[in-house]
Amino acid sequence: MRQNPARRTALLDAAIEVLAREGSRGLTLRALDAEAAVPKGTASNYFPHRAELLAQVMRRILGRLTPEENALADTMRAEPSTELVSTLLKQLVERMRADRSSHLALLELRLEATRRPELHVELTQFMTEQLEANIDFHLGAGLPGDRTGVVLLYLATLGLIVDDLTVPGLLEPYSTDKLIEELAQRVLR
């Protein structure tokens, strides 16, 4: 059967929405067909195995969360500094807030991976590749700090994102921008 790339993307986007809203247990082929508004059985033609669907969802999330090349190039015109690192982290949080579903779906995939060894292996590889790419970008751009500093920024920013997604009231008394600025200053001094 011929497969339509636009329909595959629509199905993956639908999977992200279902994961974000209902969790991994709610992600069935039937729910995927309904969310994508396609005929019953369509999703099974594109994703014969759940593991394949989840792997492709990971890749689609990455595509949705990656900053636009032109916007990133504009940001990177600034001189490498802790202020530039703060700007990059703030932009990451803005992208998260603009596409909450992708981040929530990725959290669901992390939880699902604790129960599915095959997904755990794939997710670990995927996340390792992303972390290494972030470290390489940071160091290659001449931004302040070393490898360990970049990992610390990753861990702290991930915590901020998880709290913002799941219990946003926790951080309401604080300015997220000021927290990010302070984080960059303290970690990269």
C-alpha cells in the first residue's frame, strides 16, 4: 500500500496529542484514527507495531521542538556569553509553552519506557543523541562553560520545564526569566 507522508505526519501529530491528553494507555490505533479524523484502520496501515509508532513519535517530537534555523541563526549572532545562554534557555521554555503537547508526550514516553524494555533502549539512545547534540552545539558555539556545565543546565532546565508543565503554580511566585538568568550565571561562572 502506498503511504502518504502528509497523512503519516498528521497521524504522528495526532499521537502526540493523544499521549499528552490521555497518556500512553490512551494511545490506541482506534484513538489515533479518531484524533486524526481518518478512516478506521488507517493508523494500522502506517504503524503495524506500537514500538514503531512510539519510535516515530519521538522523532516527530524532536522535529516539532527544534528551533527554526533562521530564528536560531538570528539569536546566535550575539557574542557568546552567559546572557546568550540565558536567551537560548528562555527560548526553549517559550517553545515548550507554545507546544506543551510535545513535551507532555515526551514525558509520557519516558514513563512508558520504564515499563517497556524495547522502548527504554530506543528512548535512551534518542535522549543521549539529543543531549550530545546540545553539548556539541554549546561548546562548538563558544558559549561559556564546559561539558559538565551544559549537563547541569540541561538537568535544571528539564526540572523547570517539568514543573511548568505539571504544577505551574509552584513557580508562580518566581520569574522564570530571572531563574534562568541566575541559573546560567551560577552554573557558568
